[in-house]
Amino acid sequence: MIYVYLNQKDRQIGSVKITGHADSTTETLDLVCAEVSAVSVGILNAIDTLCEGSCLIQMESGFVSIEVQSNSDTLQIILKTLVIQLETIINTNKKYIKMIRREV
């Protein structure tokens, strides 16, 4: 199961953590993991290009962490795009991915 942990305060995203593997099929055919990985890498590239130095970022197999250090409207748009993309994946794969939102 993939878990997405989203921490927000006053509608501003403060951090996103994505952990786990979907294990929806065999390892070579796990399309849910591939979808989440593609979305995550694209968003991390956008943050690095458009908001360089604004977040602490970690990425390993089965793990992505984004922690906001310097907020901006552009960064929030990028992070909200990530959430929308992940929600789209969740809508068709509820058995393999879950989002947990926290107001902090």
C-alpha cells in the first residue's frame, strides 16, 4: 500500500510524504507505483527548477519527502498540482494508495 501524508495549515501545504509500494501486480508490472513515481519526479523537478532551495527533498525507492522551508505562491501551486495528480490516481486505485490529510 502507498500512503500519502499531507500536512497543511490554513490551506497551505507544509509537507508531503509518500511511502510504500502498491504491490498491485508483479514488480515489473506495478503500474500504480509507476504512476506515483512519474508524478513525484515531475513535481520534484518543477520544485527544483521554479522554486530552487525552497524545500528539503528526499527521494528513495518507495519514499518521497517534501518539506517546505521557504513558501511562495508558485510553490503552493506546484504542491497542489501534486495533490490533484495523486487524488486522480487514488480515484482509480483505492485498493493500493491512500491519502491522509492532517491540519497542523
